[in-house]
Amino acid sequence: MRSAHLRAATVLGPLVVTALLAAGCSSSAATAPAGDGSIAVDAGDSTCGVAQTVIAAGRHTFTITNTASQVTEVYVYAAGDRVVGEVENVGPSTTRTLIVDLPAGDYQVACKPGMIGNGNRTALTVTGTPAPTGTADQNLQAAVDSYRAYVETEAQALLDTTTTLATTITSGDLAAARQAYPTARLHYERIEPIAESFGDLDPLIDMRIDDAGPGTPFVGFHAVEQILFQKNTLDGAAPLADALVANVGKLDALVKTVQLTPLVMGNGAKSLLDEVAKSKVTGEEERYSRIDLVDFAGNVDGAKHVFTALRPALQANNSQLPTTLDQRFTALVELLGTHQAKPGAPGFVPGSPYVSYDALTPADVKALAVEVDALSEPLGQISGAVTGR
Amino acid sequence: MTDTSSTDRAPVVPPTSEPPPALPETPRATRVSRRRMIGLIGGAAAVGGAAGAGITYAATPGASAGAASAGQAVAFFGDHQAGIATPAQDRLHFAAFDIGPTATRADLVALLTAWTNAAARMTAGLDVGTGAVAGNPAVPPDDTGEAFGLAPSRLTLTVGFGPGLFTDADGRDRFGLAGARPPQLAELPAFRGDALDPARSGGDLCVQACADDPQVAVHAIRNLARIARGTASVRYSQLGFGRTSSTSTTQATSRNLMGFKDGTANLKAEDTVGLDAHVWVGAGEGPAWMTGGSYLVTRRIRMVIEPWDSTSLTEQERVIGRSKGSGAPLGAANEFDPLDLQAQDASGRPVIDAKAHVRLAHPSTNRGATLLRRGYSFVDGTDELGRLDAGLFFMAYQRDPRTQFVTIQTTLAGKFNDALNEYIQHVGSGVFACPPGVAPGGHWGQALFG
């Protein structure tokens, strides 16, 4: 029944982002939508207006208009920030549609201008039939389905934003290209462990100059980054950007074939935090653009999505772990939030919601590292908890 | 160096009639020999003494290179330098030196002579020159004193010559040695993923001090560095502990800071055929002055400890390719079982991962390249992020780095290759030509300088 829902939802078209209910085999989705009209969401710079905040259980369509000054994304969260629906990469003044099956319960609609942080949130109450409590297997399957939807959504957003980057380069607009770079990076970093599961594709997209060598030319995001930010030119960037789009396109196709399991997810979340610890908090990754905090946020987003998708399964197996992870994710996300920068502020990098890595003091970096390491320990427990070992 | 006979320690010198200096009594017999030697040799081994004035030691008759147990002396003189095939001691102090801008060839010869004299004494458990307390009290003591009364502790001192001794950074032949530079002593290529700190890399000279007592090793480097003042200065040095390789069949395999047994498949001192095949430079292999020597590659390998610690055991074992508990290859039962790199599990996947460290480091993956590894763990406190500045100070001896270390590291390096690279980073590097052993009366590198 669940897979039937997924197929039904998927065929609705490319603008439809569907997230499956994580709470087992819901029967509510079979009921008719609450109304014939969709629910308008006004995603502003500091607001997240939802036209109806009390609705009946069933399938709902949200029509999202980005009235903010920057690219946004909108999530529908169940309790514990479990994502039940999301739409990515909504440009200013554009409208997108989100279809979600909602059993009764308390939800939040989150609008995230700049695609970072906790976002602006509006409570949403769904009345009627609650979702039945899932069995352990149903919980895990729901988590896998949710994560698959996330990965596919992010891969598509990565392709879209990388294409934008390439287009700005081709059109000869250096400032626009530099501004397009951080957004594409965010989407890549959210699904980095999945990309890394494709052998040699990941290095072609994400290698550093030190990884290049005889027979291995320097290509990918960071080769483009070096030209745009260090050489401060567009010369030579177009072929690299075109090849990057081609490789990201391959990745987008391959993620649909990837075999996802709770174990893969748990290890992936850990791997994301390892990436933060090794490459982001040290400022190693984005050495020309200094947008390491964007990558940092992307890795944390990806890890948090794994956790929230697996939450029902984790709660059934280990009651303390979700509590600890909630606390530590919150601490890290809030700390990261203190480093946001608006245009004109010190350390602002156009296109990045966060300050340049160079604007961080040693004490700032140390504090971030401490929180990353604190989160990494319980995050490493997820795989064992979900596999019952 | 091949004398592996084990004997009880014999007195280093005959007792003298001189009353022993006032020292606290200690049961350590070696203390006696150390202080008695002060009186016997006196100022004869004055630091930086006349070049070439080698002092003949009748000492260390009980010293042996092989099975010397903790506290004993390892023979300094021999065909090969000690500290290579010598069973690995517990502690390391390694130092790389820069030769000063005004030093001459004669200064170098004098330095190597003085170093040799001091090293012969210190490895025998004696102090440098006139010692720590027996000299003229109006001048600084020849020996810094902190090893006074300590056992020889199997101290070995092994010297190497970096590329800069032959041709400096500007391509100049400062000491008339460029023509004697062995082709094997090529600068290492840049490997993928390297993050080398120049301040922790290179060096014109190096000294590897290994001992079972860290204070003995530190004492040795400290005194050699002191002797070198005016001619050479320490570029960087590295303390190490917990030998990460067993280099004798009598030694249990120890664990590195990742918690895994390290060096299971290492060359062993007893394997003289293997040493000749992979470690000792043979006649005709490059300049004659290196015959009987060996090439040393050092790599300071930082471990990304905190993420590793929060990684599941399954993943850790996949990355390494061995069981963490027993050290056995995955799919095998015992530590010394051979690797089965072809084995597959029920679903057709390799039992030892395609990117597992043991697979990619294995000789069969590297055209037979084999190293004598002699590395040590290090923990240099914590870094600015509060993380352990820790890892492996990798040291490996070989006949030709170009076909041995370089071949293996090319296979391992980069994010395309060894899965372990997710958790380690190479941050320092050095390559050195370690000349053959010293005969009594000679000095390190004598054949090089003619």
C-alpha cells in the first residue's frame, strides 16, 4: 500500500515533492482531500504564512509562493522534525506545489529563506484519524522511503542549481556565478555519503587540488571554485562547469538506483558528521570561496534528516538516544545559526547565508568543533540501534 | 648486527681502583658501568674532538643486536647501522637537522666524527665526553646529565643523509657531494591527499634515537643537537612511543592508536634473506659508500582520531581489512594467517574490501614491494580544536624508495584509494640515505667523505 502511494504521488509531475508518512501503513491517505482548494503558503523573509492551520486528515496540496528576497525551501514536519514533505530550491517570486498525506497530529510548516537553520515556523493541526502505530519493520521501511524521497529531491535540486551555476558562467556573469556556487554546494553536501557510494563519480565532482595528479586532472566543484574565487575570472570555467553538470546528471540518475537500508542511512549520517569534523570545521574544503559553513550546514542537514526519518524506529529500540540526539542537533544548529550573515555584514559572502570561514575566530572554530564531536558520538550509535545490534 | 646471541650483560669495562663518586645507591648494575666509564675515559672523548680521531672502544662485549633485553646495550659498531634490523625498542626520539649556512665540508666531517664518538658512548650506557659531573666544575658539563645512572636501555642511534646534503634547495653543491648522491635518494613525489607541513618535512641530516626508556632517547638527541650547534640545527623532532611494528619474531605485534595490531606482516630481524632482498643496499646499487646502508622514508601521519572513535567496529574492520581483536585478516582465524584477497562472501562481495588498507598495502598489490616498517605512535598533546594531535610517525627502511615506498604509497594515496584515508592525513615527510655501519675508529658516512 505504501509503495502504491509513492508511485501515485511520484507521477504527479516534477514540481510535486512527496514525502511518505513515516508512521506505518496509513489508511488515511485513501480518503478524499479535505477540500478542493489547495492551502496557500506565503514563504517570506521572516514569516511563514499558512492559509489554513487546522485541517482534516488526508491528502493536501500546499501552494507555496516565495515572497522572500532569497531562495527558500519549505518543509512539513511531524513531531520531532520528522520530514513528511518538502520542496527545495524555490526561487524568489516563484510558486511551487507540495502534496503531502497527513494523518491526524501536530505538525509544523517551516519556511527556510536561504535554505538554512530551523526556519520560520507555523503550527499546523490535523484532525481526524491518527496514523496507526507502525510495526518495527514498517517504521524502518517508512524511514527508508522518507530518506529516499529526500535524496532524490536533493539530487534534483543539485542538478538544477549546478545547471544554474554553469549557465551563469556561460553567460559571462562572474558575480552571478560566484553567487550561484554556494547553493549548489549546499545540495551536494546534504547527500554527500550517497554520492560517495558511487565509486569514482564523487571525486570527479568533489575532489580537491591535492587529489589531482598525473593522469588525474583537477576537475569538479572545487576546480570551478578556484577559478571563480581565487583567480577571480571566468576564463577556463565553462568546460569544467559543463563537465560538472554532466557528472551531477549521472549522479542524479544513479541515486534512483541506490540500495538504501537503515544501516546505509545510519552510516551515512555518521559519515556526514565525519566530513564536518575533518573538512568543514577545519576550513579545508572551500579553500578559495571560504563558504565552509554552507557545506557544514548541508552535512548537518543531511545527518539530521536521517535521524528524524529513523526517529520512530529509534524510539522503539532505544528511548534515550533520540533525546540525546535532539539536544545535540539543537545545540549545533543554534551555534551554527549565530554565524549567519546578511548583505553588508562583516564576512558576508554573496550567495552564502553564513559568514566566510575567515571571519571566524579560533574560539568560534573550537566551539563548533566541540559540538560536532559531541554530536558524532551518539550519531555513531544509530546504526547499531536500528539494526538491533 | 646479525649476532643474535643473548648473554647476560657483561661489565662494560674492568672495575677501576678509583672510588666511585658519591651517588645514591641503586640496584641498577648498569649505573656502575656508566659512572665508572667517566673516570676511565675522562676527557679523551671530548666533544667535537679532532676530526678523524676515532676512539677505539673495547667496550660492550656483552652487547648484541638481536635479543638484547630491556636495559642492555645494543652494539654500536657493525656492518650495518643499529636501529634498523634491531628489534624495535619501545620509544623514539627522531630529529631532522638543517646544516647551517656557513658550515663547510670539514665542519660536516667534524660533526659526524663527534656524533659518532658520542653515540658510541651513549649507546653503551656511558655519558658524553667528560660526563655530567666529572669534568672541570668551572665549565658546563659535557653531558647534560639526565641519563646519568640509567641503563643503556637498548639505545640505538641511526644517522641518515637527506637530499639537501648533496644538493641544496637552490641546486648548489655546497659540499662537493652532488656527484655522490645516490639515485635512490630522489625527493619523494607529491602524493594525492598530502598536506605536508614544510616545517615538519625534509632535513639535511637525521638521527633516529630508539630506546626502551624515553629519557635515554631524549638524552641522546639532546646531546647530539648540542654537539651540532654551529654546524647544524634541529629542523623538527618527533617523540614516539608504543612501537607500532614488531621487527622480530620474538616480539608480539603491538597496536597503533587506531586500536589495531600494526606490523603483523612486517619484515623480521631473523629473516636475513628478506632483509637482503628488501632493506640492505647491495654492492653496485648506486654509489659504493651506500653498500650495506638503507634508505629511510619518514611520514608524519596524523590520525583523525575523534571520528574514528565514533565509527562502528564493522566499519573500522572494513577499512583496515583485519579483525580488531585478533588481528586476523577478515575471513581468517589467526593473526598470521595469509590474506585471501580473492575470498568473497555469500553475496559475491570481497571479504576484504576492495579499498581495505591491507589489500592496497599488500606486496601483491604493489609488484612485490615490501618495507621494513619501524614506526611509532605519537601524541603531541591536543590541537587548537581540542583534538588529539596524534597518529603514526611512520618510518620504513628499504633498498630503493623509488620502487618500494613510492610504489606502495601511490597505490594507497588519495580519496580514490585506501579507505583509511578518510581517517588519516600525511602531514610530514622525509627521505634519507642511511649509510652502512661504522667500524671502530671510523665515523658515520666516512666512505662518503673519503
